[in-house]
Amino acid sequence: MSDATRTDEAVVMERQFDAPADVVWQMWIDPDEFSSWYGPNGASVYVVTWELRVGGARLVRMTVPTPRGETTMWFAGEFLDVVENRRLAYTEYVSDENGNPASTSASGMPKPHPTTEVRVALSEVNGRTTMVMTHVGIPADSPGAAGWTVAFDKLATHLRGHPAS
């Protein structure tokens, strides 16, 4: 089940998963698990830096196929809130391979790309987890908004095949 609310200021999505909160939590905090479902279909995601603590850095490389060949993007930020099995929040911005803010003018986006904030809240009832993800700073017509739907579909599929679900 998916319920998405899009505004000019944030995308809020709620999903329910047939998995306990600790398993869904692992999908968000374990770099290998995160890489397995994050991003659009066909994307290759690699976590370069992942310091899971408040103030810790994150740097993710995503390579996606396009009609003109593969495109590599980098996303960096810092963890803001880490409460095991309950809450995760981090900032995110388009970066270079070193985590420095990158200009995205070639894609028509502002220079530099604005920093956004992703907030994830988990709650569990009878072994099922409700996840509410809020991505502050993503406008309603952003490709990133639609991207979350695809990513969460991939997450649901990945959880169905996960041994602890």
C-alpha cells in the first residue's frame, strides 16, 4: 500500500511492509542492503562513505543507464538523527566524488543543487512495519519524487526475499 502526498516543500510517502521494524531498519542503515534497493530500476548504487551516527558523513555513487550511455551521479550529506528501529534522518545534495557540492547546471537545476533532508519514521504492529518517509526540499514535479515510488517498490520486493522477513 502506498500513499504519497506531494507539496512544493516535501514529498511524504507512507508504506506498509510485511516485515518487522528491525528488518526494515537494516534496509536503510546497512550500506549493502541500501544499495540493493535504492535508486531507479537499472541503477547501480555503491555506498562510498557511511558513518552511521549523528554528524556522520554519507557519500553514495549511483550509475544509471540512459539512451546516451551510463550517467554517474554522486549524493553526499550527513546523518542528523539515528534512533535504532525508529527514526533516521539525513541531509542530501548532489556532489562530486569527494562529497563537495556539485554544480548541476547542465541538467537545468540550480547551482549548486539545494540540500534536502530525508526523514524516515518506522513503527511496528504485529510484525508489520509502517514507514513514513518525508523528503523535504523535493518539489511536486521533481523526478526525485517519482523515484521514491520506484525505490520503495524495489524495497518491498527485496524484503519479500529477505530471510528475516
